[in-house]
Amino acid sequence: MEISLDPDTKRRYSRLYISAMDLDTAAYCLNMVIKKGWHHQPWERRCTIYQQQTAFTTTLIVAYARPFNSKPTKLELSNVPFNHGDQALHQKILKLRNKVCAHSDNDVYCIRPWRAKGFATDIVRAPTVVITSEQACRLKDMIHKLQMYIRTELKKMVPE
């Protein structure tokens, strides 16, 4: 039997449910990053490994950030038990999403052309898409906290 909800509750319920799905995607990608040990700078492994790491880490970051960027019903952290370290990592992930993964902001890149005696190249400083193993462990715990919070909120809206 379908439950009848007022429009605001229905919208919030849907947003929370979709946020949980996004966090499931983030958790899957995070588990792959941890399992594969993908915590390297591009010069530390061959190119194809860094590309795979970047694909999963980018998807992880974008999926994690989605619930916090969905207006007007974005997820608020005020009721989630994040400590200071969690808050700092949360902000770092959102910044990576906004500046690197979802957009290529010019202010985080530095490209300088270099020419000398018929030789041409460019000197490039580009951000890397890396999370450390310590950050991965903390993020795994943070995603779990968020998922538990969402489940609790969903149960409040539609009791069993």
C-alpha cells in the first residue's frame, strides 16, 4: 500500500533516498580504491593505473558531494556526528569536487609555455585526484555515519 505524504515530506523523502543511492555509489568506489591501494601520485605508478585510480576517485568524490549540492533540499550536516577531522575532510572533498572533478577551475592549474632553441614544451602544474589511505578510512566511516543518519530520517517520515 502506497503511503500518502504531504508534498514537502515527499520531496524530502525522495531527496534523502536519492542521497543514500549516491552515497552507495561513493562507498562502492571507495571500497575499490581501498582494495586496489589506489592512493598514488601520477608519477608513482604507470599511467594506466593512475587513470583507473582517477576514474574511481573522481566518481567517488562527485557521488559523495552530490547530496550536499542538490538545491533546495541539500543534505545538512548539523545532525550528523562528524568530528573536526571529519568536517575538514568533508570540506576538502567538496573543494575537490568543485575545483577539479566537476569543473576544471583555472585557479588550481598553472600552465606555462616554455621555448628554447627550437624546442617547445609546456610546464604544467595540475591538481591530482588522490586520497590517502588514512583519508579513505575516515571517509568510509563518514559515509557510514551519513547512511545511518539518512536511514533514521527515512524511518521517521514513514514508520514501519
